[in-house]
Amino acid sequence: KLTQLRAVTYNWKDELNLTSDTQIGLIAQELEEHFPHLVNTDSEGYKSIQYGKLSAVLLEGMKEQQMRIVGLESENDELRDMIIELQIEVELLKN
């Protein structure tokens, strides 16, 4: 789900157009598709993101990614050992 999200930059404008600071964040409607519990909608239909709760989702995503990395490292080690064994066999066949 996290890979479906995209960070965007935008210019924040308050009601009086007093500020136009560049911000970085997510699009609430896109986040809502995957994590509806992280998006609030007010009575006027404006959406806001609960960024504080997003950190827990990101942490779980990082843990899943780390498990995948560990699995790939293990697989890589096994394949490296197999290559070494095959290289030894090839050398023995040459002699």
C-alpha cells in the first residue's frame, strides 16, 4: 500500500492568502484509498491527514521491507555458495 502513495510539494495558502509557503505532504484523497483511518473529513468536505498516526504505518512498512531484505540476503548467500561449488566442479572436470 505504501508504494502506491506519492509525496507532493504544494504551496499552502491560508484563507486570507497571507502565506504561500511551499509544503511537502500527501494527497488526502490518495491516502484515503489505502488508509482511510488516517484521513479526516470536516463538515465542509475538506480533508486532512493525521500525519502523527502515519508514522506507525511507515514503521510497519519498514519492518516488512527489512524482513524482505534479510530474506534476499540469505538467498544471495545460498546462490553464492552454489556458484562457488559449481566453479569447483567445473575446474575438476577441466583437469
